[in-house]
Amino acid sequence: MAALFRFFRQFSYWHWLVLVLALVALDYLVLDASRVVDQRAGDLLLRQHAAGRPVSDTVTVIDVDQRSLEEMAAVAGSWPWPRSVHGELVAHLARQKPRAIVFDIMFNEPDVYRPEHDALFADTVAAYPNVYQPLLLSGQGGGAAGAMPPALGFTPLPGASPAARLPVLLPLVLIRHPEAMRGGLINFVEDSDRVGRHYYLYRDHANWRLPALPAGWRATSAGRSRPPTASCSTGAAAGGTSPMPISTPTPSASIRCGRPTSSATASW
């Protein structure tokens, strides 16, 4: 032990400083070990923090699960369901006077075989100014030409062109009611280990600022009256769900979609 101590004492402070800097540079450029440690430690702390928090009585998840698909098969057919089913859900939730109803199911492709169901959904959504839709910023394609509906909440930055092409998947089912195209981006942000730990409030593209879904809801709902509500989200999209408030607090972690009834079926 004494020999080992003498060996280390022969190096000066500057030697150790250079060694530490070299190890930091090696980790930053090659090993990336500190990032893994940070991610795992953050996951552990988050699990411990979440375990000590009570279950929220203001958040309810409306989830389209396998049981929902089976129970709805007789009345709605196979998935994807006709958009009129989602319209009926909106109307049912709206009667509870929610703060907001936010989907995380994409409605970007019109149903060419059942246009009347799309029309019912669009008309229902347009009737309630607190319904929000998910958007997706695509990494492919050049984007459609033409001005974007103001309801999307896209903000021009210095140098923005009104004719810019933005590769965004829009809720085109609502094209007959562009004022109802409220919402925001739901792009999944993954870390180096393909786990999502962050959420951008907005994305900048072609000198335009595109809000994320929570930021879009917050911006467009500012100034409206806000009764105490419970929030929930509908659909099961990759990367998680998005908040969709309803007014009746419930201790359930989720609400299944089932046969149309006077009340939803809660499942723990």
C-alpha cells in the first residue's frame, strides 16, 4: 500500500488534471458512459418520485384496448372505426363541460368509402371549440402548398415565407371546418437508448414555429373559463398518450371504450 501511495504522489496536480480532462473527452467523443449513467439514474429517481405520489383524481385515460375492440365490433366493425364513433364520443364528453378534449389518434386521411361518417365527425368537432387534434411533423416529403389554417397556431419567425411548405400531417378529415383544426405536434422524442424522456414545447421548421399539443391547447384555451376538470386521453399511439380533460373526477387509471351507454366503464 505504501508503494502504491508513493507511486501516485509522484504525479503533480497538473498531471491529474490532464488525465481527468482526457477521460472526459474520451467519454464525450467515444464512450458516452456518463450519458447512460445520467439516464439510468434519472429513471430510478422518477420511479421513486412517482411511487410516492397519489393517483391523480383529475386525469382519466380513455383507451382503445383489445377489450374495447371486441365489445365494439358488433356496432362499429373492425378497427379503424368509422369516424362517427369518435364524433359520438366527443358529443358525450362535451355534455360533461370539459376543459378540453384532446385526441392522440390521427385523422389525417379522409375515409373515401364512408364520407358521411367523416362529415358527422367534422361537424361535431366544429361544434365544440375545446376539441384538439394531433399533428405530426414528418421527416419526409416537401409539404403541401398553400396557407395553413390559422387555428393550427403556427407562428412565423423572422424570414418566414407564407408560401413555405411544411411537411405536417394535418387532420384533413376536418378540412370542411378549418377553424376546428386546433391542436399541436405529438412527435416522439427518443434518447440514445430509444426511450422517451423529453417533450418539446415547439419545433421550428422553415422559419415557422409549430407548437406541441400541450402548448397548442394552452395557447388557444387561454382566456376561456376553466371549471374543475379531470383530464384524459383517447387512443393508443406510439410514444404515449396526450391529455384530454373531462369534467367529472374519477379515481380510475383508464376508461375503456365500449358499447355506447349512459356512462363510461371504468377499469383499474
